[in-house]
Amino acid sequence: MSTAIYRFARDLRLDDHAGLSAAAAHGDIVPVLIVDRDLEARLCSSPRRAAFFCCAVSALDGALRERGSALIVRHGAVAEVLQQLIRDAQAGAVAWSASYDGAGMQSDTQVQDVMEESGTRAIVVHDSPAIPPEESTAARSSGGDGYRAFAPYYETWRELAPGSYEAPLLLSFARTQLQSEKLPQPKDFGSPEAEAGAGPAPAREKLDAFLRGAGLQYAFALNVPADDRTSHLSADLTFGTIAARTIVRETHARLDDPFLLSEERASLRLFLRSIAMRDFFLQLGWYNPRSADETLQEKMRDFPFADSHPQLDAWREGRTGYPVIDAGIRQLRATGWMHPRVRAIAASFLCFDLGVDWRLGMAEWERQLVEDDPAIAIGNWQWIAGVGADLAAYPRIYNPRKQARRFDPNGVYARKWIAELAHVPGGGFDSLRLGSPQIELPLHAAQSYPRPVVDHERAAREFLKRYQEFVKPVAGHQANR
Ligand SMILES: Cc1cc2nc3c(=O)[nH]c(=O)nc-3n(C[C@H](O)[C@H](O)[C@H](O)COP(=O)(O)OP(=O)(O)OC[C@H]3O[C@@H](n4cnc5c(N)ncnc54)[C@H](O)[C@@H]3O)c2cc1C
């Protein structure tokens, strides 16, 4: 029997695995992990990410050992390492799962070219999305190169069923004498953390618990930052400790429960919509490989977002004086995760109130988040900055005070993450800064909480003026798809 190398990257599991299935068709599998400079840099930039990744890799190795195999770890440039391994394992094929951001896709193509020039079959498989980009595009009546708007994408997505792949027990792994370097450890990437609980088993437990409980109130959790009970599956999806396909199938299975209340059913459907959103941004990256540098909306390509602002550090550190934003940023810095609703408010503040380039915000959060999906980050940041797939006529500028009144009316979220406000009752933190006589000592700490670093209303209007002046000459030239 011939052998096929499978290179793991963002797909650290054996179950429901499109890449492993593709490799298995070409022989017994040699499982490989290559730590190249790009991966190393992304892991070094976020200690929690490094810890999560190392824990997931260790779980993968454990699962392989149970199958009589083991992960072969190597450091170095991907193409060179693969060539050496192909020679040593006498492999006829090599497979891995596709990237969806420009840099990742370029690297995939280069490695694929090198493999094929040297006579090895190289197979790049769609594993990360529940529905691969070509499938949603093929199902589209007007053809073309992917979707730029979410609504029609979602209409199509809902009609498609994710594929399913062999159970790990049916996969056959090669017995080789190949030596492995040691498994990556968090300290290799400068991380002091020893994250426990990353891997397919905890991811599956998280999903099951979510579908049994919090998922039934997802519509609520999505809008209540203090509730904090969205799925928290983003890092698992990033590193593929669970497949998006599995999530979709299990959610559909849950929807079959005849005893669900209609609002519970609506919540589960909303959760599926979030997974569709993920697929949408992955396909957006797939068909728009230049999106890291080039905004999707042509009319906005040269919009003069600033590359600095005197209050940029205040935003980075959660000291803007707007509690809902500062709570979100402090939650991110403390945990590596921020509630989805607050992400939108905090990102809007950076792009519009401070007028700062979305790429700076994205880079900052990439250093803080555990999850690491460049295509998804780019898609979301462009959307919020009004330069991407959101086709609203005007930028959607979030008012942080109104948002706080709506989504954190009692200040529970703000108090949880902002130590200075921990003992301030109610949600009307504004009265503090007005020197309200109702706010009495011992609220010294609250007095050290900053005043708003910019006046939101004024900043928003100034941005809209700049926006109007910029788009006026090119209005009407944008072909929205
Ligand atoms: C400015 C900004 C930046 C963001 N950056 C990232 C990022 O770098 N990586 C990332 O995975 N998500 C990003 N998101 C999307 C979303 O906020 C996170 O996926 C979500 O907060 C993760 O928490 P959760 O797993 O509990 O999500 P849930 O609400 O439970 O959703 C389940 C899953 O659906 C997917 N999902 C949900 N919303 C989105 C969305 N808007 N876009 C794409 N996928 C989505 C995620 O994989 C998520 O894990 C960003 C959103 C904004 C507004």
C-alpha cells in the first residue's frame, strides 16, 4: 500500500475530517505537523493562542497514538520539510486543508507547485467551512465568483447540506520509522500559560452542553454581553478541534426535538446563521485574496483612515471613558475573547470616532484573541469599517452610550470588567463624570475612571462629513453584487 502525507494545520482532529479522507484515498496516512515561521509568529503574538494550540496538538498526538501512530513534528519551511518527508516516507501524495486569507492561499499555491514539479500529487482540501466556497457558488443561479452580500449567500447556504467524512476508525495510518521533533510547548512561543481543555473532546463537550442549554437562549446571549453564553467555539473552529460540519449537523439534529419551544428553535436557527456567517467570510476571502490590503468596496479603497490617533492607546487599553467599550477591551485582554456584540461597538469606535484604519484594530486584536482566522477577521473588520461586504448606504456608526443603554442597561457587564466601576450601582455611569451629588464616597475608584476621550456625537458627524465628501464624486460607480 502506498503512503500519503497529511499535513495538519488548522484542523487538529481525526473526526469528520475532509483532509484526512482525501489523503486516505491515496494510501496509509503519515500525520505531520510543520511549525514554519508564519505559524510561529502567530503563536508568539498571543500567549493564550499558543497555549490553546499546543494543548490541541498534544490531544491530536494522543489520539493518533491510540491508533498506533504518532504525529511527526518538524520545524522549517513547509515545502522543504515536505519534500524531505516525502522522500523518507516514500509518499506518493500529500494533502492539507485550504487557507482562506491571501497570504495563506499564496503559500498553499507555492507549496502545491513545488510538490507537483517534483512529481508528488498535492491535494488542497476545503475542511474549515461547513459548505465549501465552490459549492455555494455552484448553487447560485447567476454563477460568478462568490457572494459579496450575506443575505443571498445565506439563502443558498441554508439549502445545502454539509458533507460527512469517515470515522477515524476507518482511517489507516502508516507505520513508519520517521523521527519526530518534540511536540510544541507553550514556552516555545514565549507563553507562560498551560492551557488545559483544548482538543476535540472538550470542544465536543462544549458543543453538546451549548445545544442542551445556552444555545436555546442564543438570541438573548448574542445581545447581552453580561450573559456571556454564546458558544465560545471560535478558537475550536480556528484550530479545527471540531468541524463546522459537525456543528451544523448536530444543531439540525437538536432542531428535530419536537418539544422545543418556538423561541428555542429560533435561537438554534440564529446559531446556524452565525456558522453561515463564518462560511460567508471564508468564501469572501477565498474569492478576494487581496482583501488584507484592498477593501472590498472599490469606492472606499483610498479613503483616508488615519494610521494613528492621540487616543489610540486609550482604545487599545480600554480607557476610552465609554464603559461598554472599555469593558469589552478589558474582557479581551483578560481572557482572549470578547462578546460579539461588543466587538462591533468597540471596532466602530476605532474606525469612526477615532477615524483609525481598521487594519490597526485588527492587528491589535490578533495579538489578544485566542482564535486566529485572518479571513474572518478581515471580513468582520471591513464590514464594521463600512468598506467591506455590508452594503448599507452609510457607515453604521454605533453610539456607545445608546448601545450600553440597550445591551447593558444595568451596567452588569461594565462592572464585571472595569475595576474602577465595580462598586458603582446601576448603569448610569455618566452621572459620575458630571459630578452628580448622588454619587458619594467611597467611590474613589470610580473617580479615576476616565472621562470620554472624544465626544461621540461630534466625532461621528465629523466622520460622516468626511465620508460624504469622499464618496460623492464616485457615488453610483459601485457595482454591488
Ligand atoms: C470587529 C470584529 C472582529 C471579529 N474578529 C473575529 C475573528 O478574528 N475571528 C472570529 O472567529 N470571529 C471574529 N468576529 C466574529 C464574532 O464576533 C466571533 O466569531 C464570536 O464573537 C466568537 O464567539 P463565539 O464562539 O461565542 O460565537 P457564537 O456567537 O457562539 O457563534 C458561533 C460561531 O459562529 C462563528 N461566527 C459568529 N459570528 C461570526 C461573524 N460575525 N463572522 C464570522 N464568524 C462568526 C464563529 O466561528 C463562532 O465561534 C469578529 C467580529 C467583529 C465585529
